[in-house]
Amino acid sequence: MAKKSKIQTPDWILKGGKPPKEKKKGKTFKVRMCPKCGKEELKVVLGEVGVWECVKCKWKGKNPNEEEFSEEEFMKYLDSKGEEVA
């Protein structure tokens, strides 16, 4: 008879870290925001690899803030954004 293996404790528990983020099921949407002013009006700077520029405050950098939404969360986000503009 084959011996069943024991369940091992994950490394992140043994090291005392935080659990890894769970991937969301279904379609996901990413929104990039300026780390300086928080606006999402960013554009890619041509001629420079991976550099973003904020249209509002002219921030330039390689690491804009990025949020990931599920389809339902994204629709709620767009609705709340539309109310702010009006």
C-alpha cells in the first residue's frame, strides 16, 4: 500500500510573511494612476522604454500606481468616476 504524503506548511507561513495575492477569476481591468497627483491621465513617453508621464502634473517615471479590478468592480469605478465629473 502506498504511503500518503503529509501536507506541508507553505513557505510564506514559515517565514512569517503575508499570504500571496489571489488572482481574480474572470476578466480583469488595470488602471494606472499618477503616484504624485492620483489622476489616471498618463501617457507613454515615446523614445524612452517604460517611462510614463502624467498629463496633469507632468510627473515622469517608470512605476505608476496600478490597480486591478474585476469586471463588476470596474463598472462601479466608472460609475463613481462619472458622478465626480458631472
